[in-house]
Amino acid sequence: MHLPDGIISFEQAMIYWIITLIIVSIFFYKFSKDENKEKRIISIALFSVFTIVVTSLSIPSPLGVPIHFFLIPLIAILLGPLSSTIVSFVTLIMQALALNMGGITSLGANFLVMGFILSIVTYGFYKLFLNINEKLAIFGSTIIGIIFATFGQVAILVISGAMNFDILLSTLVPFYLFISFIEGFANVIIITAIKKIKPEIIEINKI
């Protein structure tokens, strides 16, 4: 889902960068009022390293295209949507600079899709489903978050004129739907395990 430099116009890319900086500023404002600053810094740092490593791995799939997992839905559920956007921001910068994944001018667009949309939608639907069933909330919100992020990327590419809407819809949506089911199932297992082994991670206030 990483968009490389040059696929969208510079002017469009700068608009996404401005929105990104506004979102990051909101996080730091919220962070300044957080009572658990040290714990949150450590959690964000650890999850950032973990996300950089895991999302950089290419896993073979039966679809013939290697899979890259997101991990951002997991972090949004554990730490809160703004915290997971910062993990995404750090991860995208490191991937662009060190791993040639994505780009610098396109980082704002990538952040809006894989950081902001993915985090906000996942956390919102997680809270919505939580009173029904926690495992369903984890599984369902992960799928919905990834699908919304996919449509976000489709919108960016269509606005830029880089690709045709029908082609994007027929290729990206089925592929990321497949990934979302696997990641949703994995998130249920991981969060259930964390609640038993390291419950203090779950107990941190969500921002």
C-alpha cells in the first residue's frame, strides 16, 4: 500500500503533508496532557521498532503477490488511535529512508491512508462493537479499518489521475480484504494473549 514518490503531483503531496503535520500536532497536544507519558513513550518506541520490522517482511501468498501486514489496527486497539498514527508516522519515515518503501514526498498520503484512516476507523468500530463481543470487535474492526484505508488509497490515486477507478477497485479491494481477514484473526489471538501475559499494556489510557 506504500505509494512511491512521483505517483501523485507535488502540489497534491504537499496538501497531504500539511494534513499530516496537523494530525501529528494534535497527538503531541494530547500527549502533553497525558498522565502516563513515560509508559506511552516506551510503548510507542517498542511498537514502532516492531512495526518497522514486521511490515517490512514479504510473506508469500496464494494470490501470487507478497503480503505485508499493517499492525496499525492492533496498535490502535491497544494504545489508542492517535498513538498508532505516530507509530505509523515513524515507521513510514524509516521505511522510506532505509528500506526504499514508499517515499518522502508521498509520505503524507501514505500516512493518511495507513496511519490516520486505518487508526481512526479501526478504533471507532472497535469501540462500537466492544459491548457486543470483544473478539468480534477486534476481528471486525481490523477488517473494516483495512478496507476503509484501501478505499482511501483508491481515492488518492483516482484524484491524482494515476490509475483507473475500476482497475483499482477490482485489484486492491480483494487483495487487502484477504489480508484483513488474516490480520483480524491474528489480532484476536495477540490481544487475548496480551491480556493474560501483560495486561498492563491493555490498561494504558487510549489517546
